[in-house]
Amino acid sequence: MTFKELKLKIKEEQKDLALEIRRGKYLRKPVNRTDITKDDKHLYYYGGEFQAWKIEILSNNYRHKHIMYCQMFNNTPYELIEQPRNGNKANSHDLDFYKKQWSELLDETVCDSA
């Protein structure tokens, strides 16, 4: 997979993940749970109960993917991507995981241009 193809693929995955998060946040209110789909039940329910913590996991994944996407494809320094509160920095293990996973998908060698 080329650099450009990988970038577009990850961007599409991010859009899909954002839609899942938005839908989950909407379903947190019991009033909005009248139009639940099969996919919603699969994603947000377990044992008949709504699992709000799943939205937090999706949001955390989105955050780390976004940071690595900006660093890997746009060469944006971390300080320009976000300024987190004390004790809320991004998990370096998650960032390394995405970098390694995405680098393995590339067919070409990527060099930083200076």
C-alpha cells in the first residue's frame, strides 16, 4: 500500500469511528433509545444494559489515532496537536502500536523531508 493510499484509508477509518462515537453519545440519554438499530445493540449493549464505557474506549482510540495520524502523515509536533491537562498525556504505548501497525502496511520507505 502506498503512503497516500494508507493516509486515505486511515482518514476513512477515523470518519467511521467519529460516527460511532457520535451515535453512542446520542444513545446515552434514555430518551433517545427508542430508535436503536441492530448495530447499536452490538456496539453499545451487553446483557440488555447500555454500556457507556464503550464510548470512552472509542473516544480514546480516536484520540490516539488522530495524534499518530498528524505526526506520521503531516509531521505535526505533539505540542501543536494538543495541550493536555497534567496527567492526561497520550499513552505512548498506544501511539507506538498505531505507528508500527501502519508502518507495516506501507510498501514504500518513508523519509522525513527537511
